Amino acid sequence: MFAVVRTGGKQYRVAAGDKIAVEKLAGEAGDTITLGDVLLAGEGDSIADASKVTVSAEIIAQAKSEKVVVFKKRRRHNYRRKAGHRQQMTLLRITDVGTGAKKAPAKKAAAPKKEAAPKAETEAKAAPAKKAPAKKAPAKKAAPKTTAAAKKPAAKKAPAKKAPAKKAAPKADDKK
């Protein structure tokens, strides 16, 4: 049986026994994880209901991928920057692609629910004893300061003077 799973923003077609390298996942070597986002599942040419399929995998190792060189250059500006990057990745071995129902988180026994009920009752009794904090009055804004310059009306400016008209330069024919 095969399945198409999505992890780390990428999609992988997997079957039992396959080894894949994916974006870093939490866990250490030897841990077993479940890939929950199954997009498609099937066997041969038939397609199964992907919502009922679970994919379990074992973490082989946490590693880094190959180095990518990032080189920036602006020609004729003496600008060169060189940097490298190695992406963190997880190596997985697909152990099982099964049609079991997805596991829901286990619920606690009825005993904790009984303990929770008395706490709620005691909180309800204690709630009326507490008073709401007093509301603060909004702060008054300070009056704007007035100065002598602000009290005087603005003086009118004289109109701008016009530039004198330019005289035309004598032409070469006039100099004879």
C-alpha cells in the first residue's frame, strides 16, 4: 500500500520500507512518529479513503543537507557577499502504511471529572467575595500654553517683488 503525505510544506509518496529525507521534525534517532497529513492512499490502481489511513515512521537520524552557497554581486560597485546555508533535515524510515482509524487523544477517567466539579463550586462561592477593581477617572488634558507670540495676530507679508525683465542679447549681425 502507498500513501501521499505532506510534511514540511512538501509532498512525498511513501510505502512501507521507504527511506525519505524531510524537513526537521521533533524527536531523536529511534523514536517513532505518525505522519498525520495523508492526502492520498491506495494499492495498485485502486484508491483508498485517505482519512482512515495512518503512516508511521521511525526516525533514523537528524542531519544537515548539502551546503548551498549564496553569492551576491553588484557589478562595477565593488559589492560581493558570500554566505552558506545547510538546511536541517530528518531521515525517516516508513514502517507502516495502514488502514487503522486515526487515534484520538486518550481521555482521562471519570475520577478527574468528579474532582473538577467541587473545584468549580468552591470557585463560584469565592467569586462574590472578590470586588471588581475601581475604575479610574480619565485623566484631564493639560490646557495648551499660550505665549505672547501666539496672542498677537500674524503680520501680513509684503507681496514679492517682480524680477526685472531681461534684455535680449545683441545678435551677431548687429555688431558690424
